[in-house]
Amino acid sequence: MMRGRWAFAALALLGAVLLAGLGVWQVERRAWKLALIDRVERRLAAPPVAPPPPSRWATIGADDAYTRLVVAGRWRPVPPVFAQAVTDAGAGFWVLSPLDTARGTILVNRGFVPRRDPALMAEGPARVTGLLRVTEPGGGFLRNNDPAADRWYSRDIDAIAAARRLGPVAPFFVDADAVPGNTGPRGGLTVVTFRNNHLVYAVTWFTLSAMMGFFAWRIARAGGERRERDRGTGTS
């Protein structure tokens, strides 16, 4: 009987340690998330810079996301890609077109439209200010991109480049800013938010850890009291 009590106490103590470890992990995640939010906010407040040159393309990743860019070049006259979108303006499509620049071809998300319109093909010179975004391979939730049918649920740069036969392109795209008076695709609808519930999760794990620790202490204490009573009565 006593061995069973001590085994339960040990398991409860182990559970308390594991739960406390999860709480510490959430505290570390919160610190990482706050640092990420700070970096992104500083990028959003900074003046736009030139796009990364091809020599840097291989290292572009999530740490570069939301850098403000200004790109200048000439639109390549190919049909735009319409990628399904849900925005503050409703459901519709993002319009993506390739811009040939001095630093290579860069896909530009020109903005949102409520319906497909082939007449939105861009031509001529352009200068675009916007946010660097990393590629979105594969597709959307439970939906895969279908290049053969020209159905797009995410902005997958490699797949779009292959479907439109663009050749080498930058491994990122640019979300164009809103342009006053523009009657074409509506830019400036990028939503930059980061969920930060780590403090709530940490408090939850630490609370459960404390409860398990208290449970282990109660079991151990009850076992000790039982042993003292057994000694007093001469039983084992």
C-alpha cells in the first residue's frame, strides 16, 4: 500500500516538473515573439529600400518578411495570376504580375480585386512601394494550387514562375502599398498581426504544475502520517 502511495507521489512530482518545463518554454516563446514583433514594427516604420540583389536571394527567409521595399522596372506583358484572397474588403483575388527590374524579375502583388479580369494585365514602366513577403508554397487550407487550371490559393512563387514561364525570379514577392486615386487593384491590405498568447499559456502550465506539486505533497504527507500511525500501533 505504502509503495503505491509513493509511486503516485513520484508520478505527480514528475508531472509537476514536466508542466513547469512547458511553462518555461512558453515564457521563452513569449520573449521570442515580442522580439519578432519589435523587429517587424521597426521594419514597417523604416523608409523603403532597394530589393535584395540576386546574390542574396538564396538567404531570403522569414527574417526578411515585411521589409519595406521600393522596386522600379517594367511590367512583363503576361496574363496576371489571380490568387484567392479574403480581406477586409471581402472575398476576391490578389493580382500578381512580374516586374522586370535591374535586380531581376520580382513578382508584385498589385492588390485586391473582387473578381477576375484579364484586362488587368500590366504593361509599361512602374515604380512600386510595398512589403517584402516570402513565398507561400503548396496552396491554402485544404486546397492545393492547380497551375494547369490556373487556380491559385496561395502565392507560390516557383509554381507561378513555372506556369507563366517567367524564368528565374526573386524568391519573394512585394505586397504593393495603396496608391491614392488608383482605379486598379487595391493595394495596402496586408494584415500584419502576430498572436501572442504565450503569457496565458505559461500561467496555465505553471498553475497546473503547482496543482500537481501540491497533489504530490499531499500524497507524500498522507503516506508519512500513515507510516507514523503504523509505527505507533506496531503494524507495518
